[in-house]
Amino acid sequence: MTALIAGFDAGQTHTTCRLAQASALGGLQPVGEGRGPGVSHLAAPGGEQRFATALQRSLAAAVTGMGSAAGELAAAAVGASGIEAGSPVQGQGQRLAAATLALPGHRVVVTGDERTALRGAFPSGAGILVISGTGCIAVGRDGEGREHRCGGWGWLLDGHGSAMDIGRDALMASVRMADGRDEDTSLRSALWSALDLATAQELKARVVQADFGPAGFARLAPWVDRLAESGDPQALAIIERSAVGLGELVAGVARALALPSPPVAAVGGALTHLDTLRRAWSADLAARLPGATVVAPQQDACHGALLLAREVMGPQRLT
């Protein structure tokens, strides 16, 4: 016998829903996938509505792809940005997801998207996952199932190693160059040209606009990475500081879980696309945690969510 389950990966830009048939023998057969809008923190204005809409639309898109083969949903798991494991917000998300998906509460899991990404990267056994995109976080699990995270406390408090930090630090360096505190390099002219700005006063006004925020800073990270590759000293220093920040995240998780030689998987736009950052991080990790081995994630966050959904469904639904 099989049952239909759903795994959601809900980020700030979009939400992916993957449907699968779960068998009594432990297999998962994907049968549909769809996308919907992203989510925000549940405590933010409109957060609950965005969360519900993201689940509804991504599920509807996945079901549409199945056509007449779609059946009744038996269980679901959601990995969502802004959900802290063990927090009241997690309970809030759990109740909201159950109501939105018309499922009993014990057949739904809602957790942080880093937790489903970790489960996908390492479906069984120990490992550490480091994520660097607009924000950054590292999370790991030991051989007994204990988990620990470092970082990910929000861009206002803790973004060292993220694309947001790289862009912000580069703009901070640019204004120091503009007023004469530091030597002017190609970093300032390249970033100001990318933003179509001519003066520090214009930059000051631009970064406080509502449409800038963390994503506005993060969009500048590829420029900084390329300038570091070309030898710009300020850009290279910024990239190397971020690499150290990512190394600290991984080492913190390894220390907390007593994992001296962990497999480490790296995902996220910054570590995937910024070549200079990835090389610098790999070098820092090798020096900081010589026993670590960088590996490719086995599966993605949607697969990790499906594994959690199958667990909460229980064997009785598959007999």
C-alpha cells in the first residue's frame, strides 16, 4: 500500500512543494512538484497569510501536475524560513499548516528550512550542512540524532559569511574610500556603477529604501567576488573575512556535537556561485577542521521534508 505525502521547502523568494507516494517498504516515489510564492517570518505583517498562501499555491501547482492521479494527502512536512525549532513560532506554524492543508496536527511537521535541508543532505548518519545565501547558517546531526545549529540569527544580528554581509561590508568600504579614510580602489567605482550612483550621499539614501534591505546588499556579492578574483585588495579582504565566518559556523557545530571528522555539505547561492568565496572557505575549513571532508548533499530540502512527513504518518497508514 502507498500514501500520498507532501514536502515543502518554503523560502523567502519562493516555495516548492513535492508530492510523493510513500510505500510500506520505505520507498518514496515523487509524483508531482509545483511552485508558489515565498514566505516571511510569521510575526511580520501579513506573515500568516503569506505562509498559508505559499502552501496552498505550491500544493495546487503540484497537484495540477499529477492530473487525475492525485489523491488525498496523508501527511506533510514544511521547512520554512524564519521557523525556529522549539519556539512558539514553530507551534504557530504547525497549527497554521494543519489548518491550511486540512490535516490533523499529528500528521504535520513544521520546522526551519535548514533542518529539512540537513535531512535531505544526510538522510541517515552524521553530517554538517552549511548554507550561505542572502543569510547563512550551519546545522549538523550526530550519529545519535542530536542536532545543533550555529548562526542564522537574522541579518541585523548575525550574517557573517553571507552574501548580505559581503555586499554590506563592500559598501561600507566604499564610503570610507569616498571620504578619504581608505585608499580608493576599483571596488567603489564598480559597486556605485552597479547601483547607478555617483556620490556617497546618494548611496546613503539608497540603502534605506524599502526595496533594498538584505537582498539589496546580497545582490552586490558577485561583484565583490569577481573583484577579489581580479586582485582588488579591499574585495579580497572582505571575501576572506566571510570565509572565516563560514568556517567558524562549521567548527562551532562540530565542537558542540563532538564531530572531529564530519562530512560537510555546502549549499546556497553564495557558496555555489561565488568561486573566490568557496575556495577561501575550503582553505579555512581545512586549516580549522583538518578531519572534515567536503561532500555533495545526497538530496535536497524537499526530499528531507518528505522523509519527515513519512515519519509522522506512521507505519499504520501504510499497511
